[in-house]
Amino acid sequence: MINFKNCLRNTVLSIAAFLIAGCAKSNLDKTPETDKVLTSFYKNEAQINEGVNGAYAMLQNAGQYGANYLVFGEIPSDNTFDEVPANDGGNYGQLDLFSAIALNSLVDATWKDAYKGIQQCNIILNRIDNIEMAPVSKDKVKGEMLFIRALTYFNLVRIFGDVPLVIKETTNVNDYFGQGRTAKADVYNQIEQDLTRAIQLLPASRSLNGRVTQGAAVGLLGKVYLTLKKYDQAITQLQKIGPLGYKLLTDLTRIFNPAFKNNEEIIFDVQFASGINGNAEGSNAFQLFSPSGTVAGAKGHNLPTRDVYNSFTEKDLRKNAYLGMTKDGVPFTRKLVQTSSTVEDGGSNIVVLRYADVLLMLAECYNETGNAAKSLENLNLVRDRAGIAQVVQTDPAILRPVIAQERRLELVTEGSRWFDLIRTDSAIEVMNSYFARTPGYQGVKINENNLVQPIPQSQTNTDPAIQQNKGYN
């Protein structure tokens, strides 16, 4: 595994990365280190590779896969909840109770970390053509940066809706002031372009664990098409994944076990490791998402709900493989494993895309296009592994909620449920029903305004052209 974070510390990033990240103009004066980036850095292959490692390292940040993408993809849904809403300034509790404000620190960190990562990708893409490198190496780097940029925008647009689209290196502090937010459809067009190009450039197999491959780009493009309800196009992409060598692991307990990292089911994940340079490559996600009082540093955020825990039948092998229950009756995830007693030194990788997800996406797409046989074939591969009965219904209207529930259970705590509810236009109905029957949510009711998060106040304060989402102050 590459020591991404350590490489990042040795990489001098352009100060313009903080432009979109919300710093005031007065804080953006150039420094000698800034000039190093703008004039003398990224001049050879070694420096380009250092910058590439920096882009991967940014995916490890708390605002991205270090924590927050798992939160935004789950805690607004019926899959997870905040055990102690007052912890950490109430920021997680706000997301759980749909009371988020523009000053929410998670919202702010995710926006800033995402745009820092995008800027890093843009720097490499802007400069690499002037670097002497073997063509195959150059293509691979371009493909990696296009994928990471597309992935980051995909997360941003699902969390915030319209967002500023920045696809060029920012070298002047005034470049994007006044631009405002780009329409969601245009952002998706850019995501599609980036991934289509990345597929052409990336290798089919990993050169190193944690690196982006062609399969990752194909799978993500398939998920993008599914999100846009372009089912035929999604099928075209997703059916390419199996022939690339990915498959379901027979043993469910190995998928997320750090001893079996980078296994054949994992298409792309963000790498973490314990015991490297202190805790330089570790994560605190295990502590953040463990019930309070169970381990040192446990915060009780983003815990599985009793509702989802009780949705597994006793025969479903995933119930005990994916989730557990404390002696006090609080569910917890087994997809994060304690690999170190040191907080912020967790070694569980964070899965972005795996083959079970692909099979369930194919099941959904085939169902929506009237091919019940292919839908059931893919759906039942996942159910067979879980040890539960095959589905035989062929009516699309009956299959639709069955597939949705299967995704809920198979991908629990992986950051998918809320986005699945939104893209299937069921979030408001499902969540208001959940609130009505669940203690602790009395009076909570959502509407269309709640389907996106507030734009961070640091952004709207810095640039008046960036307008706040409707319903937020």
C-alpha cells in the first residue's frame, strides 16, 4: 500500500485549492510555497506521481471517505441514526433530525475537502502533457485523475444539488469568484465525460492496491447512469464488470475483514492502514461509528437503526456478518473493524464500489427495462450467498421494492441508502413513514427542500454568487 498521506504532506498544493474551499480573499495572498507550485513544482514524473498520491490521499480526508460520505449517504435515511445527538456540537444530530444549518461543520468540511481534491486533480491534468513520461504511464495518471474528479463531483451533486463546476487548474484567486453554482445536469454531463475518457485510459488490472482501474470507472459510470434513470446505458456498462474478474466472495465475513483487503469483490475502495508512521494512514471511522462506551473514543454516530437490523431475517447470513448488537441493545456495524487501540489508527478500508452492488444495480436496471429473467438472475446471486430464498416474482411493480430492500440490506452502512431513496423518488414517503413510527422523531417531517444539504455559510459569505439551497438560511 502506498503511504498516501505521507506523500501528500510532501506535496505542495496550490493555494488556489482553498479558493473554492471558501477562504476569504484576504487570506489568499501568494506565498513562497504557492509560487513553488505555480512555477517550479510538477516538472518531472516523480513530482507528478507525488501529486497523484496527494489526490488519493484527499479521498482519505474526514470530509470525504474518512467519515463524511458514509454519513451523508446513510444518516438522513432509515438505515442509521445518531445515538448521542449532542456529541460533536450536534452536527451529526442535525443531519439525523433534518435540522442542518449552513454552519454545520460536516457540511463545511465535505465541501472544502471535495474541492481541494478536485483542484489537485485539475493541477495534474493541466500539467501532465508537458511532462516527459511513457505514454502508457501518462494515460494511466490521466485516467486516475479523471475518475477521482468524477467521483468527487458525483458525491457533491448528490449531497448539495447544483455546485460550482471547476475543471481547470485555479491559478488566480479571482478565477471563479462570481461564477455561482452550475446546474446539476451540466455537472452530470461532465461526470459522464470524465468517466468515459477514464475508461479508455485506465488499465484493466491494479498496478498497486487502492489504485483506480478500468472496472472502477465502468462501474461508477453505470451507477451514474442508474442515478439518471438511463437504464439501458447503465446495463451496457455494468455488464462489463463480471468479465473483468470481479466476483462475489463466498464467505461474507471476509469482504470487510482487513486481513482480506483488496479481495475479488472490491472494485474500488479508499485505503487505510494501522501502524504506519504513527497513525498517518489510519482512520477514526471505527470510533466515530461505534456505540458510545463500547471502545475508547466511541462517538455513537451513524449507527444502524433497529429498523434495519430487524429487517434481516434470522436465516439471513448477512445479519451477523454485517451487523451486531451490544448487550444494551444498540446495533453496530461489523463493516468497520478495530485494528488498533489508538484512535485515528483504524485500518478498515472504505468501500466505494463492490461487485454485489453491481449485481443489484443490474437487477434494478433489467427490472426497469422489462427483462424479469435477467433481473432475477442478478438479484438471486446476492440472495443465494446470503442464504435466503430466491425471488420468483416477475411483475416489475412487485420486484421494484424487493430490489430496493435488497440494496438496503446488502449495502447497509456503506453510504448508499439515502442516495438510493432520492434517485428512486421515494425519500419523502419512506422517511416520513419511518419518522411517524419511530420514537425520537416526533414532529420530524421532510419535504423536497430536505433532499439536499445546505450550502456551507463559508461559501455564501465569501461569494454572493453562490446562492443557498431553498429552505436553508
